[in-house]
Amino acid sequence: MTDDAAQDVASGSRAASVMQKLAARQAAAAAERERQQQQLKSESDPRENLDTFLNSFSTGYKQLQQQCSALQEQAASSDTDETAKQALLLQVEELSGGIAKLEQDIAGAAYFLPPYDLRSCTAQLQELRNQAAAAKQQLQPKRKFAFSSKGVTRKAAAHPLPAAACSTASVMQQQLQDVQLVDQAAATTGAATHDASSKQAADTAAAAAAAAAVPPPSSHDLALVASGQGAMGLRGATLVYGPCQQQQLAPGQAFVLHDLQDCSVFLVGRLSALRLQQLWRCRVYAGPVAGATFVSSVRDCTLMVASHQVRIHDACSCDLYLRTRSHPIIEHSSGLRFAPFAIEQLAGQLQAPGSKHCSSQQAQDREQQQQQQQEQQGNSLPPRPPQQQSQQEEGSLAQQLAELLAGTQLSECGGMWQAVQDFGWVKASQSPHWALLPEQQRQQPPPLPLTGQ
């Protein structure tokens, strides 16, 4: 064999060796990519899969659409008796509950859904809700025709009603006419006592109209209220759920507030979801929420919430202090002002020196129980000094809240609270429906009451 032939053989063997090494590297890289994909797939939350969510939503939407179509056909039949209409009305309420459940699912998935899919799902549910409302209106008995009194001058209520109440104020037409006649008689006679009684009657009629305007809660919300994870129909109440309180939050459960007026609500604990519906002049301090917070039909409220996602629908003249990890979404709302929620300051209220948020009587009761247990075990120890006891309780409370925030990935306050997306404003300019709350007007969380009422 000549020298040239030998060199060719050596070059060929070296090239084959290099190709083998390259092929081995490529195979190893492909195997590593496959392993990483499988690991990512096994560790990822299946609820955050876009295809899985859209398939689940499509299935649920089709079922509700079929129910709605059947209800519309039955409601259109003229031979339906009153008993059948009442049964159909119950089915309409169940349909509304199903729509609300899908809305809650969309709110929980808002942080990973593309904007187009989010708007599409929302529009489909809105159309379905309109159809359900039309079927309900068709099933309800028609009002008897009556002439209105043109000579009676309407008087405004002492406080403006929410928009939902204004839209159904005609339900109380007869009561308002009686009140107006009393007002007219009082103005004619000039009797001050009649004026006072007429104003009181007007307030009563206005409150009745507002109560009649509130839609009924869903069966899911009723179940939450019955289990202690919600409140509804309260006026001027103060509710406190949290450490050192008589009422405790069930960890990882949802919570609902429905139809509240002039109430203050403190929810300190881990929640899976939070729904605030039909609130008027209320103050809510809540968090951390591991999932979504859905706000609907609220007026003149102050809401301080720490939540992964926040979805706001039909809100007016509200201040919202948020700590969130996704874009807050608003629609059909106006007069909203946003600010960051420093939830640690609420923790500071809990652990401030000399704070009475943990009732001193409760602390004494716990100390007495510990002493009794130690005496029964024959291991009586001297009581702790009050200062040492207070410091340990304060540290425990601060540690509890720090663990809750870390568990929900809300320990750090980013700037997402001001990255608001308005689905009702598609222009590139700033939406007129919301603004940032000026720093000089921002408030701090108030001290927690001793116990819930």
C-alpha cells in the first residue's frame, strides 16, 4: 500500500470517528431536551394548559347553551301553566349559577390566557347571560297596565342607589307614589312632623327597592355561606376573620361576600378564591388569595386585596389597593382609582407593640388553660412575663403572615397593580375609566377590631 493510500484510509477513519461523535452528541442533546420537556410537563399545573382549559370551557359552554336554548323554547310556548313557569324559573337560576362558575374559571385563568381567547370567552358568556335574562323576563308575570300620576313630583332619595337598583326601581312604583303623596301633603300643610315621616318612608322605600334589585346568589355561594365561608345580606356590620379572632378562615377555601351595605370586612388568611358581589359603601381588607378575586357590581367601596389575579366587572367610584402578580382587568366600570396594597402594614397592625388586635382577655384565657394543663400534669411552671408573652404572640403572627405570603408567591410587591387592562377601552390612549390614586390621598389599613360581630 502506497503512502497516499494509507493517508486516505487514516483520513477516512478520522472523519468517521468525528461523525460518530457528532451523532452521539446530537442524540444526547435530543434526549436531554425530551427529558426536560417531560419534567416540565410533569411539574406544570394542568389548569394552566391552554388547550386543556379551552376544551373544558368549550364543553361547559355547549352544555349551558343547550340548556338555555331548551329554556327559551319552553318559555316561548303559550300553553305553559304557572307551575311549569316556576319550575322553569328555577332552571334559569341554575343556568345563571353555571354561567357564574364559568366566569370564575375564566377569572382564574386570566393570567395565562392570550388576550384574544380571554375576550372571546368573555363575550360568549355575556351573550349567554343575556339569553338567560331574556328567558327569565319572558317567564315572569307581566305587570298590569296603570296610569301614572303626572301631578306628583318625584323626590330624590337621601343617598343615590347603585346602578342595579336604579334599573329596577319601578318595582317599588306603588310604594314611591304613596311616599310622594305624603310629601306633597306635607308641603301643602307645612307640617314639620309630616316632613320627617315622609322622609323616613322614602328611605324605607328606597332600601326596599335596593333589596329587590339584588339578584339571588348561586347555589355554590349559598353553600359557602352555610359553611361559614361567606356572608350575605348584612347592613352596617363588621366581620373579622383571622388570627386571634373568634372566626377563622378555612385554609385554602373560597370565600364570598354578597349583598352588603356599609360593612367593614377583614379576611386575613390563605384563600383559594374570593368573590365580592353587590357591595355598596363597604371596606374590604383581604389576603392573600392564591387564585383569583372576582369583583362584581360594587359602588363607593374601598377594597384592599392581595391576590394572584383580580377581575373587576361593573364597578363605580371605588378605590382599589392591590398586590397582584397579573394585570388587573376591568370592564363596564368607571371612576376606579388604583394604589399598591402594603399588606405588611396590616401585619404591623397585628404585631404592633401594645396592639389590642389579639384580645388581652383571649391571651389571659390561653395562659390560664396552659397553666391548668401543666398543673394537671404535675409540671407547674411560673407564668411568662406579659412582655415576653406579647413578643412571642407578635412574632408568631408576623411569621404566620410571612409564611402565607411566601406560600402564595405574594411576598414581594411588584408594579402589576398599576398595569390595568380595560376591556372596554381599545384605544392606545389612557382609559378614562381608571386612574392612579394620588399618594397624598392613599390610606393605610385600619386597626383590626377585637372580635367579629
